[in-house]
Amino acid sequence: MSAVTAKQRQIAPHPAALASSFVPTAVWAVSAAIAIAILAAIIGAPLIQASGHPAFAFKIYRAFSFVCHQIPERSFHLYGNKFAVCSRCTGIYAGIGLATLAYPLTRSLKSSDTPRLIWLFLAAAPLAIDWFLGYFSIWENNHVSRFATGFLLGAAAIFYILPGLIEISSRLVKQPRCAQSVPPA
């Protein structure tokens, strides 16, 4: 083997090392793209409705009807049309989207460690309190309180969701391929 070839072999990374650094970045990028696309659909539905495409807007509203009550009085509006989800769900999706984008600035994509579970419960507490006080007519919650408490929960949740997705994806890539069995002759 020539000296150049030996040196090239030392520099070239192992395929498993490439996969281990590529997978977390790919999972993050796909997750961020999906989260932003969902947020764009939520905000885009009233814009599409206002621009004269009610059939397409209806499909977006219909898709989100499975995850949100879509009560008009509890939803933000653009051009006289409500968002595809209520203000609390808008906050959750906005929190997920923005926290996913900012995730690599706060944590390593290679780490699958999650914060202690108490932080998720603490992030959910304001939402639960806001809902409870509004439900029992103790306090009148509004778009801002619903959005803010949803945003907090969505932003915190991504620090549990994304490490799990990265861990699962990394394990799937590291699994050896099943050997093809040859039928007996």
C-alpha cells in the first residue's frame, strides 16, 4: 500500500461515524421543517380562505379538526377568518416550531439525554392553571394567556420529543441489515 493511500485511510471517516453525525442533524432538520410547515398551515388557512381558495382552506381546517376544537371565539383571526387551530394550540405549535429551530443552539444534537421530567410538568402547570381558572369561571383567560401557556408547553416538550426521535433514528441506522436467506436447494 502506498503512503498516500495509508494517509487517506487515516483521514477518511468510518461509515458508522458518518451516520452517527448525520442522523441527528437530519432528524433535527426534518423535524424543524415539519414543525414550521404545520405552523405555516395553521396561519396560512385564513390567508388561503381570504384569497378565494375555500376548498383548499377547508382541507386544512378539516385536517386540524382532529386535534383542536377550533372554536372561533378562542382562535386568532386574519382577514376575518380564524386560524386552523385555537390560540392555545397555535401557541403549542409555535413553541414546538421555534424551539425546534433553536434546539441546536441550546443542546447538542448528539446527546439523547432529556431534562428531568419535573421541567415538563412545570411547563404544563401554567396551561393547566389557565384552563382550570377559565373552566370554573374564576378568571377569564384570553388569547394572550392561552397562546403564552401553550407556547411554554410546546417549547418545553421539544426537549423531550427531539432527543427521543434522534435516539430512535440512530438505533435504526445502527441496526445491522438482515442477511438474506438463501432457500435450500
